[in-house]
Amino acid sequence: MKDILEEIVAWKRFEVAKYKETISEREIHTLAERLSDCEVPSMKQALDKSETGIIAEFKRKSPSKGWIKQGGRASEIPLSYQTNGASAISILTDEKYFGGHDDFIREARNSGVTIPILYKNFIIDEYQLFQARISGASAVLLIAADLRKDTCKNLIRTAHELRLEVLLEMHNEKELEYCELEPDMCGINNRNLGSFVTDIQTSFRLASLLPYDTVKVSESGISSAITINQLRMAGFQGFLIGENFMRADNPGAALRDFIKQTDNMQKQS
Ligand SMILES: O=C(O)c1ccccc1NCC(=O)[C@H](O)[C@H](O)COP(=O)(O)O
């Protein structure tokens, strides 16, 4: 039986082919060229110098949980994340499985979001990098589990040509060999995308095996201030959190309270 990642990747191949019928590759290249002077803030730098390191995610739906916040607005929640102390924002743009859209990045930018935005999707074709660029993202997620190494290398090169940074997501020891492709940031996903099981120990186990000088991001299943402080001690500078904030009535306020708790905990230790 296919796992969810295989299913999503198969869908992406179909979806990208459809997009290319609407906006051709040549047209999307031209659109991106027009933006070549348009600066976007660096996510790597933001995490490197930030005190909180929190990448707050705009995630309305997921394969493991179904709808989390169906009516959540991209013109409101990302800005409230910025106001309440996020270092960067992740926006899920996949429509079918996560209820997202590329326009959510545009809506967030139009609402006043100036901090880095991560284009969160399942990228398997360079066309999607152009989609990310023209939507206003600073960085893209690439997932080692769904890319051959040579494909991943080419995608990183094209992303850099488009002045997009790359957060490369890995989940086990074997995938760490992708670190030699020198992404801008290395992510450890605590969620097994095949089984949906989330285990923070994945980050602790793999932390010391990541390159010393890379910006390290722990992803998924984070819901407590204690965990953030422990991950920080293990060498992580970024913490990607979605469901924990999106489930709250007011995601921005939930982020603010969470940051207060991590600050208090740090003062006590
Ligand atoms: O969240 C899922 O169910 C999921 C299933 C299959 C592939 C990816 C999935 N999530 C993408 C993510 O990486 C998370 O949205 C992100 O790390 C935040 O996780 P969380 O804080 O647990 O919402």
C-alpha cells in the first residue's frame, strides 16, 4: 500500500503538469525575472540572530488531523504571528491535503508581513520554485524522503539562482547524507511521514550528527516550552510549530503566551 508521502508526490506530478498548462514554464520564468530586484528577508539570518527561533506555521488542515482551522485567514493569522514574536512564518500552500494556496503568501505579504516566509509544499519540480518566488516567499522546503539526491542538488541550485533559501528536511540517519548538498538550513522532522508517528527524540538523536555550523531546525510535534529549551541546548536554532498554535482560538495570542513561557523557563535555568 502507498504511504501518504507517495500519494502526495504522485498528486504533485499531476498537479504541476496542470499548472504548466495554465501558466507555461516560459511565462513563469518571465514573471520571476520581473521580480529579480525584489528583496525578500533571509530566513537563515533571522533564525541565526533571533531570540525565539519560532517558525509559526499557518496550517489549516493536515493528512493526520483533518481540518484544524478551516476558516483560518491568511490575511490575519500570519500577521498576528509576526506581531507576537515569530522569527519566521511557514505557510502551507498545498491545496488538496493541507487546505493551502500560493495566494496565502501574497495575502500575508499584503497584510503587512515583512519577516521571512517559508513556502511549505512538496517540491518535486523546479516549476514549483518559480511559484514560490512569485508568491513572495523567502525560502522553500525540500524533503529528502521524496527526492533523489541529484534532483535535490539541482533544485537547491535553481532555488539559489532565484534567491530562495532552502530548508532541507530529513528524518533519519540515512537521509543525513543529503547534508553534503549544503542547504541553507537543515531540518529534522519529528514526524514520520509514512506512519504519522511524531517523536521529539528524533531531533535529539540526530542533532549531533548534523554539520556543526549549519542552522538547525526541529519540526513537528512541539507543544511545550520545556521542549524548546531542551532542543536549544541540543543545538537547534529554529522550531517549526503548526498545530499547537492553529488549534487555539487566537493563534497569535497562543504564540505570545508560549514565548513568555519559554522566556520564564530560560530565566529560571
Ligand atoms: O502534519 C501532517 O499530518 C503531515 C502529514 C504528511 C506530511 C506532512 C505533514 N506535515 C507537514 C509538517 O511538516 C508540519 O506541518 C510541520 O512540521 C508542523 O508540525 P506540527 O507542529 O506538528 O503541526
